[in-house]
Amino acid sequence: MSAPARRAVFREALQAELAHLARDRWDRLLLLVIPPVLMAVVAAMFSAGVIREIPVAVVDEDHSTLSRAAIRNMDASPALRIAAMPLDLDAAWPLVRSGRVYSVAYLPRGLAGNALREPDAAIVYYNAAFQTVGAIAASAQADALTAAAQPRLQSLARDVGVPSVPLTLPAIQNTTVGNPQTNFELFLGGLVVPGILHLLIASAAVMAFGRELRGGSLAQWARRWDGRLLQASLAKSLPYVVAFVAWGLVWLAWLCGWRGWGIAGSLPMLLAGLVVLMTATVALSALLVNATGDMDIAYSATAVYAGAAIAFSNGTLPLTHGPVVTQVWSALLPYTHYLRVQNAQMVMGADAGASLGDVGLLLGVTLGAGALALALAHRRARRQPKPEHEVFPVAPDRAGAAFIDTFRGIVHSLSVASLLILGVVGYAFYYPMAYAGQTAVKLPVAVVDQDHSPLSRAMVRALDATRAIDARTVAAGYLEAQHMLRNGRVDGVVMIPQGFESRLLSGQPHGIAIDVDGSHLVRASAIGKSMTATITGILEARLAALDGALHVQTRVPSIVQRPLYNTSDGYGSYVVPAVACIILQQTLLLGSALVAAIRRRTRATVLGTRGFIGLWGGLIVAGVLGNLFYFGFVFWFQDYPRMGNPLGMLCLVPLFAASASALGLALGTCFDQPMRVMQLLVGTSVPLFFLGGSAWPPFLMPDWLVAIGQLSPATSAIQGFVELNSAGATLGEVAPHAAVLACLTIVYGWIAWKRLVRGAMRARAGVPEPQAG
């Protein structure tokens, strides 16, 4: 075929795809409505940026000048809001378990008098089941207490006759490069929205290529375009690539332009990364459809690689020292490489050349996956179509028979079984792989040692001996170390100035500079805390060796921070229990919606009320079994906090399963074909997780968004199950969450009954049953 003829095929195929999009409201919805809606939700959710006004409690048993000063400091801190002052710790624990406060500062009797003798007398307990907010609250309370203790210590030192001396600890300046405010809008907004767009375009492309299948064959599509599948595939892909690149640009304009974060590096390289991410995703979707010949399997595979792309992207917990299979899988995912480009160019201001490898790899994925998809398309075009007939029969008027039919249908329907059985079991072991390491381990740090003294060498050895830091990288100067940090070769920099030890001993110490990577706030926090604590410990020991009395005068008491309900303070133990609720909701909701959509598509016998009760009851039991599998076996197998209140769990689980399955049944009756369920709903998982309030606190979200979040059963489930599993909360403490789930069960159950049973009621009244659209 000549070049003009090939161009004609491309043009006609493009016109055909655009005409389809103009006709099909569901595909237009995914292309033009869902992306901006989800972006608006994320933008509103993280608009506060910096975590402030965290509700905390103070137990003041000392009632001294020191304790009152500490409370005033806490009240003045922008990060804190004193929400309660219980009389003792026994009265404080219910506040923590129920999520009303995130940390408790315990100021025991005799704190002021023991400040010199017992420097660890004050304890700050924080809820590590909500690690991000709890840790920030604990640090802010500890800082407030430390600041209040300094004048008191000086006064006590004078009273006991310790002379005034100039020896002091040097200042340690922590700088988060690229995000000096440690703003979560930049961090989470940059992480989440591109991941959502990646998942949405993957779903859209699976539907675009999958709708050309006829019984697993592409013969009809090939005949339509005279076998020119290359031109037809390119034309089919173009509208989706253009649309989602445009949405990506809209988000970058919002975040970097309107919100003022700017682009620190190369804009052309960032845009190139965005384009090749979208082209690679479309090519992979075409490959999955053409390789499997089945949209159910293609969507399941898409949910596996794109649905968990954020978790495996290395954007939160570093995977460097995780299991080898996790590292390999992360390296294979397109989103990992795009996020690396975005962080380097948008946040860190890296050299453009530092991102060439990732952009080139994504381009290679586009070409390689596209070529393989084309070869498989030609092969599938030579196949004969196979019969397709998926049904989900349920006894219409007998509850017991309908209940049994529901389980029979789950087993025999590939699409439903892939969600309610394979999805539940598979994700139980797949998703936790991303957090198997639990904490940051041996992250590379560049050391700039301009002092070359015994003390500076001891500091470097101590840093390298910590679990979090690898301090073997040596930079000749600060500018070289900064260049290494911005280009992603190290995660942190520590600068020890010339003459540091001598000036420390003379009472006029130089400060120490610590720089961390602002595009990865989780690892930045781990590195910053570890380096600060290690350096402070070495310097305190050095001063104490000179003169214990002199050291005592200038030392403030170290405040013990104790994590609650996640005693290892592991990132996986914090994230996965909340994500498990999203997995359980989405698999049950999507599976239930598929059941309703299949019945609508196949014009199954309409249900009576008893048949509806049997169907809903079967789905509820399936959901309950999935919940018990996770909260029982999986949490035990993965060693996550579990079974704090088993009775409370047994009370809450049926409500969660009932509300999620009812919502799924109601939504499924709206779609014209079953595959719309996965196409349109799978992209909501990430926003629903953050609306759950585990990773981002509800008190920082707009009230209207919090109210919308309550419509998702997972929101109350995340709060309730984390409190029950991890904290051992009582039924009374989780009663508000149970009440919301009960209300959702009633409302969604009524809507589902009305949608599924109305046809039977009309039929009995002699009104013709409405046909599926």
C-alpha cells in the first residue's frame, strides 16, 4: 500500500475513533470528566500542604512552672492544637484509640525537680498507626518541652553551683532541598495525580482495543481496515494519548504555575517524560488485549501493574534494600521511571541529562510493546471468533436458592471470580511486597568533611553505623555534594565545616548542615532524624567527656517518643492495614457491580425481594470471608498489628461488607456493559484511600470533601478497623464509624433493591420490563 493510502487509513480510522467517542457517553466520561474531577478532589485534599493544628493531649501531673511553660509552648506551636488535658494516662488512652488526638505528652509528678537528674522523665506517646501525623505531633510536643526546659535547667544549674560556661552544642540545620517547607501538596500531589492518570489511560486503552474483539478474534477489525493494523492502532491510540497528556499538562500548570511550586529543572525533559509515559501505557494496554484476547484478563493485569504503580514506584518507602523481586518489578513498571523524571526535573532541578535514561527506557517500552502488540494483533486477526456468553443466573423468588446461586455464579464467572477470589487472595501478598522493608535502610549520604579531625571522623563512622544511612560516599566540596543530591546519586548531604572540633571546644561552634532530598519526604524524614540524632549523640558524648558538670548545664532533657499500636514504627504496618480496607471494598464493590451489570446485559430474569435478599446476602458473606481472611490470616502472616478487639471486628465487618456490596449492586445497574465497571471505577481507588484519613488527616481537608468521603464505606472502615485492629479500641470508641456504615447499608441497600427489584414489581403490575441500554 502506498504512503497516501496508509495516510488515508490512518485518517479514516482516527475519524472513526473520534466518531465513537462522540457517540459513547461512557468513554467520553472517562476521557473528559473523570480526570478533572479526580484532579480537583486531590487538589482540594492536599491544599493545606503543611500539617498544622494537630489535635494532641497533655497529661500534666507536675503542675510546675516547667510544665506550664511546656503547655504554653505547645499551645503556641502552629503544628499543634491542645484538644484535651486528661487527668492521667488512663483517661488519655481512649482519646488516642478513638483518633480524637494523635499524641499525648506525659509530664509526670516531679518533672521540674528531676530535670537535671532524670533527663528522660518526660514521655510523648504517639499513634504510629497513623504514622505521618502522629510522628509530626510527637516531634512538635517534644520540641515544645525541650524549649521550655532550657531556662529551667539553667536556673537549676545556678542553684546547685554550676558555673556559667560557654560550651554549647552546635546548631544542626536541616534543609529539605526542593521542598524546604516540607509541603505535602507538592510531594503527594506530584506523586498521586500522575499515577491516577496512568491508571485511567490504561483502563481507557484496554476498552478502546478490547471493544474490537469478537470472541477473542480481531478478524472483523482487520477486514475493516484492509489489514492495515499499524495505522488503525496508531489512530485509535492518538485521542487517548492527546487527552491524557493534556490532563497531565493541566495538573502541572496547576501545581507548578497556579500553586507556585515552579519547575526547578528542564521543562522539555519533564514534558517528554509525560508523553512517553502515556504512549508506553497505551502500548502496554494494546499488548495485554492482543495477548490475552480477553478484556477481563486484560483489565485484571492492568489493575495489577498500573493500580499499584504508586506503591512500587520508590516514591514513598525506598525499595533499594527490599526483596529482589520487588526491586525488579519496580524497575519494570513505567510509572517508576516517569516519577524519577518528574522528581528530578520538577522538584530537584537535576541536569536534563540525568533523566535521559528514564525517558529513553519509556520510549523503548512504547516501541517494543507496540511492535509486539501489532504482531499479536495480526495473529489474532487470523483466528476464528469463539462463542461468548457470560451469565449470572439467580433464583428470582427464593432467598435460599438465590444465596446458593450467588456462590455458584461467583465460581463460574471468570470476571467476578477474578475480583472476589483471585483479586482478594492475590493482593493480600502482592501489595505488601512494596513495604516488606518497613523502614528506610542504608540510604546513600554524601559526606563533606572539611575538618578532618578525630571528632569529624568519629561522626562519619557513627553515621555509617546506623541502619538508615550509608555514609561511604565522600564529596570533595559542598557544591559537588549538592550536585550529587540533585541528580539522584545520593539521598542526603552532611557538611562538617573546617575547624569544627576546635571551635566546639572553644565555646563558639560552627553549625552542621544537613540536606535531604525534598522529592521523597518519607526517606528525607528518616535520613534527617537519623543524622540529627547520631550527630547530637556524638557531640554530647564529646562534651561530657570533658566535664560532666559543664555538660549538664547546657544539656536539655532528651524526650522519649514512644510509638503506640505500631511499636516497630514500620511503614508497611502503617500503610497496608489502611490499604487493605480499600482492596476489600474495591474488590467487593466491583465484583458486585459486575454481577448487576452482567444480569442487566444478559436480560436475566428480574428479581423479587426474596431473590434480591439471597443475592445480596451471598455477596455479604463473600465480603465477610474476605475480611476475615485479611484481618486474620494475612495480617498474621505479614506480622501487621491485628486482633486488638476481635469482637469489635466481628461486629463491624458485616456492616462494611453489606454497604460495599449494596453500593456495587446499585452502581452496576447503571452501566450498559459489564466492562464499564472496571473501566470507570478502578481509577477511584487512590483518592478513596486518601479520603480514608490514614495517610492524610481529615481535619486538613475541606468540610465538603470530608462529607463526600463519608459516602465511601472504606472511609469509616479504615478508621474503625485500624482503631480496632491496632489500638484495641472498644465498641463505644468506634461507634461513630459503625453508625455511618449502618446508615450507608440502609441507604445503598434500598437503592440497590429499588434498581434490581423494580422490574419484577412492574412485571407483576403488568408493566413491560425496561430493556438494558
